[in-house]
Amino acid sequence: MPGAWHCSGATNSELIHNLVTSQLLTSPRAIAAFNAVDRAHFVTKPRDAYIDSPSSIGFGATITAPHMHAHAVEDLMPALNPGAKVLDVGCGSGYLLAIFRHLVGPTGVVLGIDHLPALSALSIANLRKSTFGIEALDSEPPTIKVVCADGRKGSEVAEWDVIHVGAAAPELPEPLIEKDSDGIVSKTRLFGVRYIPLTDAELQHP
């Protein structure tokens, strides 16, 4: 990835500008979504807000480095259309929930799942730091939902347009594959990366 780890900025807009300059963010819609979400709302240490590096959010989890979030969103852009339904397994800080919601708009729905109650609560608390997040959580019906559950088992919704799993699994979780709206699974190796394991809650944070 060109520019990876070199996109840090002093402000959110500078961070996003550097991601664009490094060609990690290229879609105008994705760029607008990243500019609309202040990463400072989703870190536990203010000094980490605009650093292009993963940062601990506690409970054995991190907020992913900005260049990795940019890459993930760009890969998913063909399906992140207005009105789409998005499942984010391992929602952690809640940052991508806000990005996804900006992309799918008020007619879409974004569901975040985390298996640790503390992280589910953290996602909601972080989202509530902005008017946009409050409105998305409190709208009727809500356009962002956060639940505490084992995301490897999927959810009550039968089909999803996008499923993002922010953790590493030794094999594809079958319930998530079955709930892909296309019913087709293809694999493409992009690059090597380290992720928090997709594991049991008690193993991640005893």
C-alpha cells in the first residue's frame, strides 16, 4: 500500500488529506465520509487521534490504523450504496459504524456487534459525541444499532449487503457466509496484516 503508516496529521482534515495524497482514499464518497467523522471521538488517548497507527482502546482491542480503515472502506465501496445494510463484526471503537452510516445514508442500516459489553458500550458512547451519531442511534427506527453478541454467529437479519469483520479468523465463520446477500464467496489475497483474533470474549479479555 503506497503511503501506509505515513499519513499522520495534526487535525482530522490533515489526516484525511494525507490518506488521499497517498492514494489510500480515492472515492469521493469515501473521502467525504472520512472527513465527516472526527477520529478524535473514537480514541481513548487524545494524542492518538490523528496518528496513522493502531491505538489501544482497552479490553485487548485497538482502533485500527487510519490507512487500514481507508483500505477496507475502499474495498467495500462497490456495495456501500445508499440504502445498503451493513454488518460490522468487532465494532470496537465504533469509528467504522459512523463511516458506514455516512455512506449508506438515512435509508440504510448499520449494525455493530462486539462480544464484550464494555466495547459495545464504548461504541455507543463514542458515537454520542457527535450530533450525527446521536441522531443515527436515536432515530426511529435507528440507522445505527450496537449489540453485544458473538458476531461469529451472525445476527437476526437474514441478508446483508456488506459484512466487515475487524478481526482475524482461522476460517470463514459459516453463519456470516450464509447471510451474504449474494450467496457467493470468493477469496482475494490483498496483503499481509496482523489483526486482533476473532475469538471468545473470555480469551480476549479474561
